[in-house]
Amino acid sequence: DADADDDCHASTTSTSSSSLGKKEDLLGVQDLRWEAFHSKQNGTAKFFKERRYIIAEFPQLMEMKHVLEFGCGNGSSTVPLLRGNPGVRITAVDFSKQAVVHTNQVMQSQCFGDVADVPEEDGDGHGNASKRFEAFVCDVTAEIGPQSPLWHSEADGVLMMFVLSAIPPDRMASAVANAFQCLREGGIVCLRDYGQFDLTQLRFPKHQQIQTPTPMGNEKAKAKDDNANANADDDDEEQSLCAPGKLFHRSDGTLSYFFTKEEVSGIFEAAGFVTIEADYACVEIRNRKKQVKMKRVFVHGVFRKETKIEKSI
């Protein structure tokens, strides 16, 4: 099942440098680029496709009472989760205002906004939940303070669906560290994102590649990655360039990074997580109209925040 976001972004049509400015400058304006994207695409039937595979891929979600979603997009992950787990409450955030507005509209249309109260007698320690879903504008890479909707979340899980790849590599570690902070002890992160050698990566024109420092916390991954820069300075690993062809900008200026499973594990383990699952999900999609087979590669990961007792053992 292809990712809905990528379906809309499937076109890697070449675009002139003058229309977007310097490629490196795009790293600092991703909030504007994604706002423009959601303003244009949200609400179209093509863009909104439920990720119905989410429960099958992450059965742990069925046992959770409170889930945070980093990067809610248009609600395509939220709807099947709310439907599949009647006892869950979801707090979704996105740094695009249009994404949050549209997701709220979708939830209201699906009757998930202000109905189906979560029973207070469950005693899950999450406070008084008056509704099953709420969404906020929030930068998941920014420091979490008292004014943040993520403050003292103590969530059972954090859902990260195709969001880490949209974050500039030097800020990925901040997003993962915030996920760690938002979880209760024993909580987990469920992640799905673009994998190296995915069809869309192979289709990108070379001039849309961006050279940038490797995601922070990826020293172990670089040692295992056959495609890593062989000439990287061992004394300055965190500043070495990413392997060729991993970070690209789309024609609309949004980013897409293609991970190895070792890279993903490295980022999360550097933040204090324990890797439970880290693998590739390979999917072959057939376009019946064009009689073409498309091979997709995604990374799948489950990462756990240890309890204090587990750490002491």
C-alpha cells in the first residue's frame, strides 16, 4: 500500500533553480513549503487515502490509550487508528496550519472530534480527556516548553509516518529527542518512512539532490552503510556528507530523505531508545492503466523507551 503523501509527490519533475532559489536555502523554509503544499493538496480526493495497513503493521497501537502523532498531514493515519482502536485518544501535531485545519475537518466529518469520550475511569494517568482527537500547530523539532501542546504528554506511543524524511537532517535528532521526552516509560515510537533505493529516489534528477550533513546520531549507521562517504573524517563524523542521492528536494521545494534501516536505528538509539524492530517493507504496486510495476521501499521501525528499572539492570 503506497503512502498517500508520496502519491501526490510521485512526480519528481525537474524544476529550475531560479524558481526555488539555492537548494541549500530550502532547508530553512520547510514550514513555508509544506504550508503551500497542504494549502494546495489537502481536500483533494487523490491526496486523502487512509493508511489502512497501520494496525496490521503496528499491532502495538491496539493496546494504547494515548497516542501522539508527529506530522498529522491530512489525517490519513489518524482515521484508521481511531476506527481500529475504540479506546485510544490521539493528539496530533503538524507545523502546517493548513494541515491541522484540514485534519480537524476530516475528524469532524468522521465524528471523531467531540464524540466517543474516552472513559475517565481507565486511570491511564493522562488527565481528563473530553474527546478522542485534538490537533495543534507545533514544530516537533523545537524545544518543548510549558506552552507546548506536547508538554508533560506521557503518551503510550508516538506515531511518525513519513515525517522524519521531511525534516532537514540536522534537525532530525531534535524530533526524535522530543518523541523520547513525550513518552511514558515503556512507551514506543512506531515509524514508517522512505527507504533507500525506493522507486521515487531512483527517479529523482541528480540536480535535485542536496548535499547536507548526515543526520545527527548516525555514527553507527555510517559504519554499517556501504554507501556512506568512504573519505569521511573519523574525527568529525557528524559533519560528514550524507551518502550520494539520499536527500532530495521535490519540484515544490519540500524535502525527501531515503533512509537505511541502520540509519534509523542509529538516530533513535542515540536519543536513548532501544530498537525493537528495524527493517525494510518492500511493496510492489501495479499500475493497471499503464501496465507498469512500481517497486517501493520503506523503512519500518519500532523503538522503545526503557523504564528506570530496565536501565538499572
